Amino acid sequence: MRSGFASVVGRPNVGKSTLVNALVGQKVSITSARPQTTRNTIRGVVNIASPPAQIVLVDTPGVHRPRTALGDRLNRLVYGSLEDADCVVFMLDATQPIGPGDRRMAERLLESGRPVIVVVNKIDIADRADIVAQLGEAGEWDFGAYVPVSATQGEALPGLVDEIVARLPEGPAFFPADMPTDQPDALLAAEIVREKYLARLRDELPHSLAVVVDELEMRDNGTMYVAGSIYVERPSQKGIVIGKGGAALKAVGEEARTELETYFGAPVYLDLRVKVERDWQRRDQLLDRLGF
């Protein structure tokens, strides 16, 4: 069989996590319209029955010009993922012109020597002329394949899977067939809580918020107990995250709990606390403690 790692890269908001979830067939990475939604390398496993193959997709943060120590670390995660990749899925947004960030990534990929598949995403909402123009411009990089897709609609994804598999080496499966991700349950639970806030917060506050699950335990009564800490950088942000009379925290908790109960297949008791850690994005010691 063929098996290997495919690193999914691109600038923020091109649809990397949406594509990974669609190919895996379930949610393994959170999504939102906010830049820097993905803050870790998330692995999602795709198993193909015939001919047998296993793709390990590596969802990565969006490459950007960093303004903080956290931003530096996120970019290093992306470039580090290329070292172990058997091939690279380089994503572009069909609704946006190719920009300097896309060109910098293309240059980096050309230097890496890895097989590259360029995926032009969001064709379901882009003008046909824009799609053709973008494919023409990206074609100047002369990568191995160019695949227009819609990650949200599932359009052209089987063809993309074929292109990835063709670039993987022969080898055994890395993960069992029933294991869609190697992401720890605690990390996924924390990310689901953060995802619910990303849909509610504005300005810079989404970037200032981090969530860590401190305890995750199946209790004797069959309830999954999840205790999490929500970190912000300013006391004023704490008030926004909690909301008037605790309304925001309650609403997020209810939304996250509903999704977690589906994931765990059991009742969930979600205990969330909001804490202030000043300028945590810029402090290496705190970034280490928060798991970045």
C-alpha cells in the first residue's frame, strides 16, 4: 500500500482546516473566519480501501508576517512540517488574488524540493474568470499538479485524493483504520471551546485568547468532566469573555458542551474559568506553559 504525510499549507483563511475535515470525513480541526484559527499542527487520517492507501494530512497554521513570539512559533510549525512531508498541498483562495504571502510560500516550496499539489479552493463562490486567471498565474511555478476544489461542497476532492496518493511512497499504515486523528482529547476539547469564542469576539481579542484543558476525566456516574482555563491578556478582556452576568461564558459553554457530548458519546460537565496572563503571546515562558 501507499502511505505517507501530506502537509497542508497556505496563508490564513484559505480553507486548510475545512479541507482536512472534509477529506477525513469528520471534524478534527476547528474552523472560523478568523486568521490564526489553527495554532498547532493537527494530523487527520484518510484511509482508502482500493487500492489500499493511507494519507496523514497535517493541518498547519496560516503563514503570516509575525508580530508576536506566538506568530514566530506558528510560522516555524509550518516550515517544520515540510521536513517530514512526503508531499505538500499548497492552498490558494480562488476569491482572492495571489499575493506576496502566496509567492513567498511558493518560493519556499520550490526550495524544499518536495512534490507539491496546488489546490485552488472556494471555486463554488469564485467567478470562473478569476479561477482561470489564478490557475494561469500559479501555473508559472510549475508544480506537479493543480486542482480546483470546493472544500465546503466536496467538489473535486476525489481527484485531489488521487493526486496525493500518487505522490506517497510504498509503506505500512501509520495509524489504525478507526483512528481519524492522533490529537489528544484534551486538546480537541480546548479547541472546540476556543472555536465558539472565535465566532463571537472582534478586533484583536480572538488572538489574545487561549484555552487549556486542565482536567479531563470520565467519572463513575458516566459523565465526562472537563475543566478548562480560558486565558486573556488584559483584565478588560476578561470582562468581555465572561459577558454581562456571565452570559457570554454560559453561551459558549452550552455550545461547546453540546458538541463535546456528541464527540465523547456521554454527558459532559464543562467547568470553565477565565484567567488573565498579561501579554502571554509575547512571553516565551508562558507560551511553553500553554503548550505552544
